[in-house]
Amino acid sequence: MSPYKILFHVNELERWPVALLNLVNLIKDIGKENLQAEVVANGPAVLFYAASPEFRGKLPATWSDEFLQKLLHDMQEIQQLGVPFLACANALKMNALEERSLHGFVTVVPAGITEIVKKQSEGYGYVKP
Amino acid sequence: MSPYKILFHVNELERWPVALLNLVNLIKDIGKENLQAEVVANGPAVLFYAASPEFRGKLPATWSDEFLQKLLHDMQEIQQLGVPFLACANALKMNALEERSLHGFVTVVPAGITEIVKKQSEGYGYVKP
Amino acid sequence: MSPYKILFHVNELERWPVALLNLVNLIKDIGKENLQAEVVANGPAVLFYAASPEFRGKLPATWSDEFLQKLLHDMQEIQQLGVPFLACANALKMNALEERSLHGFVTVVPAGITEIVKKQSEGYGYVKP
């Protein structure tokens, strides 16, 4: 059986916990080998990709350090299972984020919206967590 | 003509009135016989499925009892026209809801996100009301 | 190569700036000739289509007149590049808006949700900005 193809679209910082939980549940339920997923972040959601501590203050105030660590840990685990995390270059620019300030495993694409359009034309489903 | 296939994704309680209104308008416009729709709820949105009065306090405070009755009535009518309402088992657990506390017509699936992914691979469209 | 087909769904007024920015970036990135896009507004989002000044007060208070002019200008430019802007007739009615109060380039459809369903059955992707 060919794997299920699905694109996760995150454009608000507040939706990251839901998106990551969905991915964890999805992988647990159907198995990574049956899944071809990718995550596209644009808008202020790209701030979640910042590794540099100067951007900590831009994240939701309701996120404790402990909760944030848990989220970053989940993201890294999901990525290591083969799910790419993409950042929109337009969104990085609008949020004064440079590529070198991001976690090393994040892939920058010229326009997140183009990725969303192209992947669906290649048979990917779409979900907005 | 084969029916239009569409999956409605609801993951926030506040979006139920919009989702149900969309379904009512859709059925009115194209006719149930031309429609193969289903509704998948995950996250806190599953609390809307609770039949047990102890969960009334978890619903939006802006919903009057009268408004809530109207929503439940609409949901039941839509379901009777053949549109299944699904609940994510992970979300039920996270919201301390047991299957026996739900309206009898609700169908529980192991993971709502899997349903969303699989249905799109079967040709369903996706809408996030 | 056949053009990419994508439907933008806007159902909250607050999401218009994001939707228009996505469209501007998409057109810049892949070129209008490679794109078959359309925008469907339902819910209160249709108020953005009002040309009549009596509806100005219904728009987000955080939008300055200057910002609104910029948004309307972007919408008009995108439309002139061949992207139709559709309004749901049900939503117009619910928001006490008549077709003659809308910008001339807006197209009214009986039900926005039907358009969303049909276009996906014709191979369009879906994005919720």
C-alpha cells in the first residue's frame, strides 16, 4: 500500500501544540511507514522554529518553559521520524527572523503558500490543526 | 452523478454553530442525495457531543440553553439525513469524556486525525468551518 | 503544464489580511499564468466586500483607514489578475448586506459551502488562511 500523504498547515503560534499532538497521534495510529507527511508554517507561526533565545519573548505567554521544551522535543522526534518542518521565507522576513536563527532541521521554502498549493496537486491531503 | 464527498473538521467548540449552519445550507442547496459528508471532531470540540448534563458547564458561556437546544436539534436532523458525526477517542480521553456519556448517534474513532487523512485519500474534500 | 488550482476559504473578517498576503506571495512566486485560484467568503467575512460606507463600522476596529485602503487595493489587483472573489448569498442575508452594496467585481453564489465542495471535486486544493 502506498503511504497516506498529508500536509499540516500552521499559521498561528497558538496552534502548534494541537498540530504536534495530531502528528503524534497520527504516527502512533497508522505507523510512520504508512505516512508521508509534512508541516508548512507561515505567518507568525514561524517564530516557533527560532532556536535563538532572543525570540523566546515572542512565544505565547501561557507557555511555560517546561511546556515549550516538551513541544520542541515532540517536534524533533517527529522530524526524526521523517516528517519535514518547512518555514516560509516571506514569513521569516516579516518576523525579522533569519535562517541561521532557526533549528537546524527546519527547511526554508521561498513561499509557504506555494508549497501548500503544489503538494495538494501531488495528491497530498490538507489539514489545518 | 456520483455524490460530492466532503469532510468537515471541527476542533474548537466555538466553531460548531458555523459547521452546522454550513451543513444545513449545503444540504438545502445540493440535496442530501448528492452528498456524502461526514463530520470529524477532535480537541475540545468533542465536548459538544456530551449528552450528560455534567458537561454543560464546559460549553461556551455565550451559548444560551435555547441556542444549545437549537444546535443539538440541527445536529440530530443532519445526522438523520445520513451524515455521521465522529469523535476522536484521544480527544475524549483528554477531555475526561467517556463514550457512554455521548449522544447515542455519535461514532467514536481511535484517532480523528487518521480519519481526516484517510478520507481525503478516498477522494473526500476538506473544510474547516 | 496545467495551472495549479486552489480555493481560498475566508470565513472570519480578521483573516482577510492573511488571505490577501498569501495570494500576493503565491502570484509573485509561481506567476498568474500558472495559477487558477478563487476566493470564497462566507460568514461575517463577506462584510469585507461591502463598498457602501455604512458597513465600515462592522470591520475590525484595529484596521486603520489606511490599512483598509491597502487591503482593498490588493484585493482589486488580485481580482484584475483573474482571481474571482465570491460571496455566499446566505452570509450576505445573515449580515444584512445586499448585492448592490458590494464592490462591483464580487460574484455572489447561492451557497459558499457548495462552491467549496464542488471546486474540490474538480481538482482544486483548499487553503484556510
